[in-house]
Amino acid sequence: MVALALVLLGLVAFGLLIYPLMVLQPFKHQDVSELRMALSVTQWRSYVEIAVAALALLAAAWYWPRQHRIWPRVLACAGVAIVCAGAALTRINVYEIMFHHYDKPSFSPVADSKLDGGEMVIAINLHGQARAYPIRSMSYHHVVNDEVGGIPVVATY
């Protein structure tokens, strides 16, 4: 019974971790209701994960003195570790890990550019200095930290 409870708690822990990641993928169409649900899950999942981890710890603590063989105890500890790992992983924002911002972009003169004529860019012109950030490059990184005309700027979309 305790093993089943730990498996179910592990499924809940990893389900709350994986569901938003599957829905909130870049370059994937998201239905409005699906997106709303995924964002809602990310808002309250930390509280549920804490409760799930506490329940897993309580189940293992209840089970431990009732079991005298080593392997059931090892499996109970492994189950608790899996549930707690799922809870801990929800605290990590994977999108900050996936999308590394550019801190020191390199630029070339327009004549040397390899952009085709119809390519979309984010452009800025400050104090006589101009920059163009190609959307093709920005689509992965989303953020470029730069300095244009002596002024720090952040290009993002």
C-alpha cells in the first residue's frame, strides 16, 4: 500500500513538473485554454509539490519501523527521493537555462551582412549608431544586452 502511495505521489510530482514544459514549448502552437491551464499549474505547483513531498516523507516514516527487510526500506527511500527531486525541480526555471541571453553581440557592416532583403530585424538607432538584431537569432535567445550610442539597451521580443 505504501509503495502504491509513493508511486502515485511520484507521478503527481513529475506530472506537475512535465505538463507545463510540454505545453509551454517555444515555436509550438498553444491553445488559449491549454496555455491558461499550464500557467495556472506553474503558479500553484510549488505548494502542491511541498504537500506531496511531505506526504511521501510521512508514508516512508510510517513504513520504516514496520518493515524489517532492507530492500523494501531502500525502495521506500528511493521513492521519497524521486518525489522530493520532482518537487525540487519545479523550483528551477528551465526557460532561463534554455535561452541564454547575448551579452556581447558582434556586428558587421551592412555591406558584409548575410541577411536576405526580407529578413525581419529589431532595429535601434541612438546618437548616430544603429544596430539590427535579426529575429532569426533572437528567436532562440530572446534577449540581447548591448550598448548603442553609449546607452545600455536590451533588445527582446
